[in-house]
Amino acid sequence: MSAVSFRQAARFWLKLGFISFGGPAGQIALMHTELVDRRGWISEPHFLHALNFCMLLPGPEAQQLATYLGWLMHGNRGGLVAGVLFVLPSLFLIGALTWGYLAFGQLPLLAAVFYGIKPAVVALVLHAAQRIGRRVLRSRLLQGLALAALVAAAVAKLPFPLIVFGAALIGLLAGRRWPAQLGLPAESAAPAGSTGAPSRLPWVQGLRVCALGVLLWLLPMAALVAGTGLASTWTQMGWFFTKAALLSFGGAYAVLPYVYQGAVERYGWISPAQMLDGLALGESTPGPLIMIVAFVGFIGSYTEAAFGPAYRPMAGAVGAALATWFTFLPSFVFILAGAPLVEASRRGPAFTAPLLAISAAVVGVMLDLAGFFATHVLFPAGLAAGPDGAAVMIALLAALGLFRFRCQPLTVLGGGALLGVLISGWRV
């Protein structure tokens, strides 16, 4: 890894917060391109190791990866800044757009911009899978794992956590019996004299972070109970979004049914139609897709008007902030407590082999995700109705820019947005 100042890193994380379109796969691809390939701030092994650990955790993996990489460069303060700046622009943007959505209805210009961005994201995800696969799939076993993960996700529709844990078990077994099949030397364990077990210090640090995390959860929850009551909307939101954060294995799409069931059917904070609009807004704005929780929190609080009818936007902003706090707090705790333990064990075979196998499986899952995006973006009316010619054109141009001319992801996304506006204006 090359040396980078804290100020340089903070500027990058702020920029990333504004340009991280494309959901987790697109965001991970963007971080890989910028931090590994272009700037050289993070080495390939560190990036993949961090990514594999984040894939095992509940919560938004792209935001957790940003937090981990920030921690790698500048410790706890680096992790906090990276994680916060990855989410904060999205929170403000979602809040502003949700207020505009409630006050003025749909925004045609925004829809046109994201019409062009989505096909570009398809190309971005494919490009990321190709780059990571070229580095990871070094043996037939790893190539077979990638293919098996693709089939498991696309055909068998197995849950993502099951695929990850299955790959980890295969990697653990292969690392012990056939290390060469993973591209590892026979003595791939830790250096001489090392067991690969973390020292006591990372455990102590991890416990301190966990204790602080519990305190940061208890204080606002206690304030909500004392100030608004146990059955109030804000208290219920705090508890509900905490559970959602702890149950969201497999990314935002895995937890969306739970959020829908709670926010729409149980609590009635938003309507089914609003939930669908929130999903479209979350997919079309930078930041984690799980930021749909801010949309839910804003509308639920706006509708209740806790501060009175004249201050509905203020109530909505409080609801969005609370939903974001309780959703993302566990992610910071997981990373800042777990990253030191993972890094301390990074050279041990018990970590290296399973995580290498997970890397291979992730390539297959990314290909499945690219196929999912392509089907829904390029064939919006279904496969039988044929493709959207304009969307296909944007995707092909984006792929050409990435694969042939090595354009930067931001350039590709910007070009897609411009084409989306031009095409939408021409169709009117």
C-alpha cells in the first residue's frame, strides 16, 4: 500500500459518497478501481481480504468495506470518516428528494438521469467481475467455485449467505488437504513461529468498541423512551431498524421484505406504492440501497407531524436521521471491532483459504447480479417484449469505455446520465 495523508483520504471518501451509484456491486467496483488500480492506496490482497470479511456480516457490505479500508489506512478515525462520508451525502440527498417527493410528486429530470445511469452500472458490474476474477481465479478449483456460485445464485436461487458459508467451508477443507488447488503453497500457514491466531490486544480493542457501540445505542434509545414513550413512532423505529440491521445478511435485497412487512403492513408508516417509489429512489441515488430506511423514516415521521403540521419537514428529517443511526451503528461496531482481529489472523491458513474461496464465489455472485441488472434494465417490459434499444446502446457504450478505453467509472456514469437526459428529452 502507498502512503496517503488523512486529508487526501477524507476528500476521496467525501467524493465517493456523492458518486457511489450502482448498489453494492457497483460501489465495490468503484472502490476497487479507485483505491487498488488507480491510486494504489490499498493492495489487492488487503482489498479482497476486507471484502470477504464484509460479505460474511449482516448490513450493507459496501459501506462496511469503505469503513474497513478507511481503518486500514488511518485506524479508527479513518474508518469512522470513511463510513460516515459514505452514508452522509446519501442521507441528505434522500431527505431532500423525499421532501420534494411528498411536496411536488415525481421529478422527471431525476428519472431521466437514472434512466441513463442504470445501463452504465450493468457494464460497471461486469467490468468489476472481470477484474477481480482475473486476479482471484488462479486454479481450476477456484474457477469451479465461481461457476458453482453462479449456478447456485442464478438457477437454484440459494440465499447469498448460504453460498458464502458453503464456499468458506470448501475453502477451509481444501486449505487443509489440497492447498495447491487453491493456488496456495503447501506451507501456506503463518510464518515460522506464528499460529495465525490474533494476539490478545485486538481482542481487548474489539471489546472496547463493542462496549462503546452498546452505549451509543442505549443513550438515544433511552432518550426516545423518556421523551416520547415506549410506543411512540420514533421509539418503534429505533428498535425496528436495529433488528433490520442485524438481520440483513445477503445485502439490502435480502432485508427489503422484512422492511416492507414492518414499515407497510405492521406499523403503516408508508403505503405499498410509496415503498416501491422509495426502492426506485434508493436504487437511483448514490450510497447504500439500504438507505431506503431513511425514506421510510422520513415519510413515517412527516405523516405523524410530531412537531405540528407546520414543521412536518423537520419531523421527517428527525425520522430519517434516527432510521439511519440505528441501521448503520451495528455496521461500524462490526468493522471497528472485527477488523483488527481479522488483520491479526490474515496470514493464518484458517483465514486465508476460506476467504480465498469466498473471493471466487463472489465473482460468480457478481456475474449473477450483472445478469439480474441486465434483465431488469435492458428488458424493462420483460424478455418476451424485447430489449430497450436505448438502454442497450448506453450499456454497450459504457462497456466499450471501461473494457477498451479504460475510462474512469465516474466518467462512464456521467456519460450515461447525460445520454439518459438527452434520450428522455428526445422522446418527449
